[in-house]
Amino acid sequence: MNLFKSHFWHHKGQRNGVFLLGVVVLFFQLVIVFIDFSSDGIENINTTDAAIFYKQIDSLKVIRFASKKFKKHPFNPNYITDGKGAELGMSLDAIDRLLAYRKTGKFVNSKRAFQKVTGISDVLLEKISPFFKFPDWVIEVNRNKKRTPSEKVLTKITTTDLNKATASDLRTVVGVGAVFSERIIKYRSKLQGFSMQRQLYEVWGLEEEIADKVVAVFKVLKLPNIQKLNVNTVTFKELLKTPYINYELCKKIFEYRDSVAELQSISELKNITGFPLDLYERIVLYLLAE
């Protein structure tokens, strides 16, 4: 009986504590019942005002970082991250424009191109551009662009055939230096010769305006003699070495060949799910079905 009382009987101070706890619990229950915590009760924020507010914050950040010293290390502006951009004093919009541009696979190759893409001010550009570091071949292209035709070494062109032009021939074009002349020839060898002039635009890093100047002088006067592979007998390794065919496409071609036993026409490649139709004209330069 005494044990029973010890658990369920309380002295005056304990009873007061229990009573106070009950009052607190009841208070919070009433708050939950009678006060509306839904989002409808929250005042809608004007999105236009919010956008202006954030732009003002960005502007203040630019002013702050323009007067702040950042780590003076050379960097390639094509690989600026959110953090690096903030450190340089770029606004969020400017950083986003650069990231969106890079997602297209394009690169900025000069400080003016960087400003055009990002939209940063002249003041900020002059502050950060001395630390821009571009690859050597970009520097060479920019240097060649600044040269006038009269400043080019006067070299007699041996041919205007794009498939026979030497590196020296190609270097007579303003904007084409040692790097790109060799790169064009290397890509030409990979293709077993240019079959169409627009293949020149596929040379890695060659800007369209420079390619335009090259094809204005050099033409595909004679089609190359390309050794075609029989798609029905070619090995996986051989097909994988073919221009324009990567591992995934090679795998799809073999899966299709296994499903039909033999391709009756090379045009059957178009029946392959996921086949890049925009590359069909180029791929069939290297394949046949027999």
C-alpha cells in the first residue's frame, strides 16, 4: 500500500508542477487549433522586386570585389567556377552566362570574347584579364589574327588542292600558324583525305572564320581514294577505328548486324535506333555492305 502511494500520491509542490505542465500543453494545443500556419497567410513577395533586389546584391558584390585583392594566379577563364567567379567579382548572371556558353562546347579565346559572353564591365575586365592564361595554340591564333597579309611570309603555294596542300601552303592563310597547319594535315590523314570541304571545320580548335579563309583558297579538287570496310565482315576493333564511329555506335551496328544476320544495303544503317543521321553521309564514306 505504501508502495502504491509513493507512485501516485504527490506533495503540494509536485501537484503545482503537474498543473503548470498541463496549462502549457493546453496553451500550445489552442495555438495549433486557432492560428493559421499555412503558406496562404504569408504575404506574397513581388518577384520583380525580388529580382531587382538580387541584382543590387550582385552589383554590391562586384564593387566589393573590384576593390578587393584576389589571389594573383594565372587561370584559364573557360574553367571559372561559381566560387572563382565570385572571388573575381563577377555577378551571378555573368557566371551563369559563361557556364551556359561552355555547355555548348564552345570556348572563349580572348579577353574581349570573354567580356562579350559574360557582359562584365571594362573596369572588371581590366582588373582580371592580366591573369587569363590561354593554351599556346590559342595565343598563336590570336597572334596570327593580328597580322596583315603583307606581314605573312611570302611563300609560293604549290597547290590549291586541299588534299595535297603542305603545311607551308596552309600557313599562307592569315590565322593559320604552325600548330593548325599540322593539325589540319593530321586530321586529313585520319580521314584518308577530305571528301568534302566542310570536313575542315571539324578540325579541333579551328575557328569558323579561319576555316572560311582556308576553303576560300584551298578546294577539294579530287576525291580521296578511301579503303572502305565491309560492314558484314569487319571486326569490332576495325570498325571502332573508323572516323565518326565511337564505341556506342560501333556496338549498336554490331547488335543490328547480329539481329539481321547480314545487311543487304549500307542504307540499313539508318534503321539502327539512335544512329546519328547527321553523320550518315560521312560514315558511308568508309563502309559498304556486300
